[in-house]
Amino acid sequence: MKIADRQPVTGVATVRLANATIETSPSALQALAAELLGTATLLAVVVGSGIMGQQLSGGNDGIALLANAAATAAALYVLITLFGPISGAHFNPAVTVSMRLRGQALPAAWWLYLLVQVAGAICGVLLAHAMFAQPLWQPGTHARTGAAQWLSEGVATFGLLLTILLGSRSRPQAVPALVASWIFAAYWFTASTSFANPAVTLARALTRSFAGIRPQDTIGFIGAQLCGALLAAWVAPLLLQRGAERK
């Protein structure tokens, strides 16, 4: 049996057996496991690279941020490539909700995606703390609030969703690289350093490391992220429709 092709956006693998071609879809349990493991790994990278960056940068926040952004972008490329065929590689409640609104095929209990994403994100933070011999439970103290921060999160999430929605239509195989590139850039051009993910935001409220956020600041971030995601879900079809009309 030979795996002939995998589509990272649709989550459908094509398997060729002898002269027959059969399309197989991962089970709902496999998809949930992929979302749990992928989100946990992503947060372990975000928090762990933040801790390592601070330790090695000698107090230079610019170098720490560069290390944090580069590690996160690299991990995203790997995780989306690996888990895309299984679950769609959302790792983000804003992505899942947007895909649901657009009618993408998801498991019947699609809301379980949201639960495992949050659970995985928390597990990833705890794992990062354990790897650096830090207290596992440490509520964040990094203040991140105000109109500029909220606007930044709206912009970062809008750009992320637009990258996914447009990229999956025009260059599906390039989506892992496109998402990784957007997040790397958004780390640097947004005042909030681009959380762009409600599950990530909640989990990062549980660390006092470089990547942390105060628990009371998460509400503004998540509200802005959802607004950005909904705006992208509305704008993307308009752009795609105009593009189709010109053909």
C-alpha cells in the first residue's frame, strides 16, 4: 500500500492500493488527538523558546523576541504539515469557528475542537515549565492591555485567517509556509507580538515567562481576536468572488 497524496487543508488522504484509488478520512478521534497534540506542542515551543531566549540574550528583549518568533514560525510549519491531513491543523479556536461558519466539513461534535485546543495549550505551557525546571503553575504578570494591544490582536488574527482562507484556495500546499511567515512577521509589526489565538492567550496567562500575559488582560485579547477572525471570514468570500468573476 502506498500513500500517494495528502491534502493539508481538506484533511483527506488518497491511498492507492493496486490499481484502485480510495479516499480515506481520519476519524474524529484522530482529528481531536491531532489538535490536542499539535496545540500542546505549539505552546511548548512558544513558552519554551521564550524562556530560552531570555536566558541566553543577556536581557536583550530584541534578541529574545527574535528567538521566540523564529522558533514559533518553524514549529508552525512542521505542525501544519504533519497534522494538516489529520485535523486541518487549526490549533486555534478562532480558526475552527471561522471554518465552521464557512461550512467546512468538521466532525459532528466540532465544538470538541475548541476544548482540546485549550486543554492542549495548557498542557504545552506546563510542559515548557517542566523542561526548564520552573514551577508548573505560575499565573502571568506581564501587563498587555489597551487599545493599541487590542487593535494589534485584531489585525494579527484578521491577517492569519485571511492567509489561511485565501491561501487554501490559491496555494493549498503553501499554507504551512504562508502561516509560518505571517506569524513570524506579526511578532514584529504588532504591539501585542501576535497571539492571534484564544487558546494560546488563555494558556499564556499561566506563565510568568517572556511569553506571558496577565489573566485579567485575556478578555480584551480574545474579544479582539474573535472580531478579527469574523472580519476575515466576511472579507475572504468577497475577494474570492471577485477573483472568480474575472476568470
